[in-house]
Amino acid sequence: MPSSYEYGTFANYSPRGRSELSVRSRGTCGGIKAGRINIIESAIPHLNNPVSAILQPFLAPDVTFIPIPRSAPLKDDALWPGRVICDVLHAHGFGREVQPYLERVQAVTRSSSAPAADRPLYTEHMETIQANVPLFPPEKITLVDDVLTMGRTCFACAELLRQACPQAEIRIFAMIRTQGLQENIERIVDPAIGIIVGYPSGKTHRDP
């Protein structure tokens, strides 16, 4: 039976839509991917608003945030958007701690710059990421990323952590999700939850 993990996202963007809002959403997405703290911090009032209550399990005070690695091993002083998001969220009272337990040890093709057919399978991500989990791992984990597209990297990280922390509750949170099948969007701030399913083929399905 396929494995699955619950995900939550704060906002969404349209990669190809031509409406004013869709174009603006790409700017927001770009700011998040660039680790711009002011853009990330602009989400805080919304995350504290009842409209974001569905995200509470992902950001609760007893959750350990684990940033999802980039597509290549991290160089000194390199930007790590997932870590920046974790640090900003924690600085504003979300989560219990931030722990970089996952490390990319070999580069893979960047999903954002590759056609869908050429993007790495989650099995490839699992082979190129190392989990360095302590003897007494956290009980509740939220994996944190900048942008959620197909969910293969997130799923791979969740599978690795499930192997290392079989008793832990594992969820996935991304600041913004891609609405690739929808030309234009109706709003940018749009908290939502869903499921990412992984298949033996190495592919994933994100719903919605």
C-alpha cells in the first residue's frame, strides 16, 4: 500500500497565469525562494489569524522543525530557504526548536528548472540525503520547505525520518504551493492542507 504524509501550505501561486494576482503570486514565490525575511515575516499575522487554524498541528509549540535540504550539498554561507523559514517561524513563537537533521550529500537535478518528466524520483532523493538523527529523536516533526510542487523531495525526507524515528508524527509544511494545473489563482494567502502519496515507481501524487 502506498505511503502518504499530510502537508500544509500557507499560500499558493500560479506559474503561468496572466492575471495581475497570478503575476504577483510569482513575485511572492520568488521572494520566499530567495529567503527574503521580510516576505516570510509578512505571513506571521496571517498564521496567527483563525483563517490559518488548520495549520496549527504543523506549527504547534511541541513540534520540531526540520528544514528540507536543497538540491545540492550546502556550501558555507549558502542560502538555505527551508532553514530561513524555520528560523523565522521559531523566532515568532512557532514550533519548539529547529534541528537540521537532514543533509544533502550528493546533488540532484533541481526540480524547479527541469521538465516534469526529468525531475528526480523520490527514491533518488532518498539515496542522496542523509538523516543524522539523535539517539532520542523528537516525537513530533514538521518538515519545512519553501515551495511545494510535486512533493517528491518532501516525501523522500519524510520516508527517511520515518525509518530513523518510527514513533514520530511526521508532517510537511511549505510556505507556498504550486497551482500548476490552474491558470490563474483567486488569492495568494490561502492556507490549505492535503496529502502527498508515494508510489513504488518513485513518483508522488499531491492531493490537492
